[in-house]
Amino acid sequence: MKQKEYAGIDQEASGSMTPISKIIRDAWVFEIIPETETCKGWNFSRVDALLKQVDTEWDKYGCLVSHLPEPLRERHNRIHGAAFTQAKAAGWSGDLESEDE
């Protein structure tokens, strides 16, 4: 049986604001993968391994953007800020993420 493959962050619906796309952007922030890597064709066990690497990096900073050193904080703001702007322009509102609050 063939494992499902990830379509790539640039092919996602929802303005690329899914949990997987957030993992990928954090991996870019921490330079685990280059910003040109879309993860297209990755199986989900590979994405899970990336999540573990991202979590290890976040743990170093208490999982808070405010605890990141300035270069990482600037990269985080640039990468996630651009994604937020692009998602809003594509019609994403964030409503699904806050429905159960």
C-alpha cells in the first residue's frame, strides 16, 4: 500500500495555515530545511520527524517567540508574517482555529 504524500506547502488550501505548513515554516525559521523546501512528496512519517526536530528547537526557547534570539525572532516574524498576509489575501480568516475557544 502506497503511503500518502504531502502536496507541498505551496499547494495547500486554507492559505497554507494548516498544522503541517506551520511546522514547515518553523523548520525554515530554525534553518532545519531551506526556505525553498516545500516538502512536496514527503510521506507523513518524514513530516513527523521534522516536527520532532522543530519541537526540539522550540524547547530551547520555552516555546515562546519572545525568547528567540534577535536573528531567529526576525526570521520568524518575516516568514510567519508573510504567510499570514498571504493567507488573509487568499480568504483565510482564522475562524477554524478559534472555533472551540
